[in-house]
Amino acid sequence: MAVSAVAQDADTRRRYDAFFLDAICQRQKGNNDAAFDLLRHCIDIDSTRSEAYYYLAQYYAALKQKDTALRYSQKAAELEPDNVDCLETLANAYLTQRKYPEAIPVLERLYEKSRDRDDVLGLLIQLYEQQGDYDNAIRTLTRLETVEGKSERLSYAKSNLYSQKGDKKAAIAEMKTLADQYPNDNNYRCLYANTLYINGQKKKAVAIYDKVLKEEPANRNAQMALLAYYNDQKDTVNVNMMIERVLFNKNASTDDRVALMRQVIGESEQSGGDSTRVLRLFHRLLDMPEADSELAIFCASYMNMKKMPNDSIRLVLEKALAMSPDQASVRLQLVMYAWEAENHERVIELCRAARQYNPDEMAFYYYQGIAYYQEGQLDEALNAFQNGIGVINSDSNPAIVSDFYAVLGDIMHQKGMENESFAAYDSCLVWKDDNIGCLNNYAYHLSVKGIRLDEAERMSFRTVKAEPKNATYLDTYAWVLFKQKRYDEAQKYIDQTLENDSVPSAEVLEHAGDIYYHVGEKERAVEFWQKALDTAFEEKSKEQDGRQQVLTRKIKLKKYVKE
């Protein structure tokens, strides 16, 4: 019977090993369903082996079956209590389910088996602290200190734990030990003083800060600590004095300076909002070699809040840009200032540089293209817009993209690229189907060509509905109706155009003449044509030369002449 039992056990192990090996092979091939089934069959064969439980726990975790994953992790660790992989998997399962008290003994056992796992000690410290078990947290910190050696980070953490425990003497003693270990390092002395301060021994702490500053006047930690002390004491004179010492300390960080300037601004606003001292401090800071763009941007924001002139703010933003040329927001603000000043050359210059530092920012292509367009440089404008198309993506601002394509369509139309122009208008309306400017231009260009008039009428009508007193939109709608031979309706809208246009162009006046001719009022039509001809001469545009010839023929013949 004994021989039979041994033989049966051997057969069970062989079968288990065969299925388990097959499961691992399937897992490595990525056939997880097959591996999962094989591992479960392994347990049916032999429920005393840990390997199958270990891997099944991972599968159940992936399937979001947390309770089953935990149960299998527990079983694997139970079968092999000294296996570090099983212990770590079980600990992670407990942590995932926030079962921190259960995780702690598993992590303790894991560390006993893997003494090089400093990360396990760090996790234990966090868990003990979270559970309020400060004694064990301190004990674990001491173990970590034995491995890593005494350091500011560990001593400070231990002191903090003593403070939470309510043992002020031990908290102070811990930091004193660190300071004594490095007697020539004033930063450690400041840390010791900080611990004294927060534990109620303020006078003793201040004496240490003063002593540190006598030895090292630019010690940033001592200065910040004394500033906090003077703020607590509401000692305004010393607060202001210490603020300036810290602000102009070359060792101060940008965060320090920004935080202190916020305090200065807050006090200034509470006292009436006088910006004199604030700006004086800002300008002195920006003249320092250590100044950076963050501080300059903060200064510009303050000046903007105080509604200071754009030219003054612009100078500060120029400084920020010189410090950090890749600051897209700063450059864009400068572009806006140049745009408001109608300084198109400056807009083009800023956007050209932006395309080097911020090549994915669509706004710079847009404003550069617009500036070129305003300057009549159509080829350059077209190039800017076409380059900008490549940076448009799903996260782009729909309103800006829509305007982008609208202007691109206008440029292409002026260059005689009609099909490309209409495609650009279509893209504009995909991004924002109520772009009124695009709807108007698109409708007008279609009407001039005499194509897709029903579509043009629908687009133009939307613009008139949106802005019923806009003479440009009214004129377009009147002209679309004219092209549809709906002359009486066209007359109604051309009359509204003239009512809302104090200085009608030659084109609008000619439209009026054409429409009046087709409703039978030929004398009025000739009057409009004559006004259009006079206006065309006044406008002195090369584009008007051809129009003048047509108008002259209409007046001479006293009839509508189709172009």
C-alpha cells in the first residue's frame, strides 16, 4: 500500500508539472484564456502546490475579481510562507483592497526574507503612521536609518512622528542630534530651530536663527523662518525688512520670491492699492541676474490687474520672452498688443520666431497669415496658413480653426484658386457651422459665379437673420436673390442695405442699379449706376477699372449689361 501511495503521488506530481508547464507556455505566447483553464486544472490535480494559485491570483486581479484574487494570494502564501513572490503578491492584494492592518505583518515577513528591500520599510512606515502606531513607525524608521545612515530626510521624518505622538522632547532631541552631527552646516541648525519653534520654544529658536544670520547673512532658511516669526508677531517693520532681505537673497528660489510678492501685493491691496512699492520691488527683482520669466510674467499679471498702459506691460513681457523664448502665452500676448496697435510687421516678426520655438501652436500661423493678408502680401499669407493646417488637431479651438479656414478661403479666392477657396470654406463650416463671415463670403462668391444658388441663399439668409442691420450681409442676400431672379425680394433687401450703409461702395450702388432695372424702375437704375461710377472714380482702385467700363456702357445704353 505504501509503494502504491508513493507511485500515486509521483504520478500526481508528473501530471501537475505537465499541465503547469503547458500553462506557462500558453501564457508566454499570450494565450491567456488557455493558460487560465490549464492553471485551474492544475489545482484540481493537486491543491497543495502554490504555483497555480500564485498565477491565478494575477489573472483574477486582472478580471477585477478582487476577493477571489485575494483568496488565491492567501492560499499561495500559506502553502509557501517563505516565498517572497507569494508574500509580495499577497501584500499588494491587501493594499489594493485597503486592508492595511492585514498587509503590515505580510510586509514585515517580506522584509525579513529580503533585507535589501528598503522600499518595503518605507511602505511600512507609511502604514504604521496611517494606523496611528507611531512607536512601530519610529522603530521601522530606525531600521531604515541603520541601512541608509542618518540623514536630514529620515531625522525630520522621525522628529515629525515624535511630534505626532506628543513626545516633544524626543522630537527636539532627534533634530538636535542631527544638528550636532553636522555642526558646521547652518541648514541643519535651522531645522533644529524649526523643531524648537513648532514645539513651543520660540525664543530659543529665534536665537538660533539670529546666530545663523550673523555667521551667514544670506542663509535663506533662517531668513524665511524669521519672516514667519515676525508675521506671527505682526511686527510690520521687521516683516517688510525681512521680505526685502529674502527677495534679494541670491539663494532664494523663484517660488520664494513669488510667494513673498503675493504677500506684498495682498498687503498693498488691503492698504488702498498703492502700486508704487510693489512695482519698485518687481523692477529691482527683474534687474537681478537670478531673475526668470516666471517672475516677469507675475509682474505683468499684476500690472494688468492694475490696468496699467499696454506699453508698460509690453516691456515686462519682452523681458520675460528674452529670458524664456519658448513661452507661447507671453509671445501670444505680445502678438495681441502689436495687433491692437496695428503693427503688422511686429506681429509677423513675433510669429516667425514663434514657429521656431512653438511650432505646434496654431495661433501663431493664424496671426502671421492675417498680418501678411492685411499688408497685401498674399503669397506669404497663403504660405503661413498652409503651414498652419498641419498643426490643427482634435484639441484645437473650433472657433479659431473655423476663422483660420475662413481667411484661408478669402486669400485663395483673391488668388483665383476658386475650388480650393470653396474647399477651405467647407472646412471652416465643419468646425463651426455658424461662422457668419464665412457664410457671407461663401454665398457671395457662389452668387457671382451663378452656381449652387439655393445653397448660397440659405447661407446668406442665416447671416441676415444673425445681423439684420449689417449692410454687407444685406447686400449679399439681395444679390443672391437677384441671381435667382427674385427681383422684388432683392429690391426690398437692397433698400435695407442702403438704409444701413452710410457710405455705400461702388459695388453696392451698382447692385442697386441692376436690381432697380429689373423691377422696371429704369431711371432710378441709371441714377444708381451714375453714383456707382462716380464712387468708383473716387475709390481709384485698379479693381474698379473694369467696373467703370461696364458702368459707362450701362449708363450710355440705359440698360442692364450682363458681364
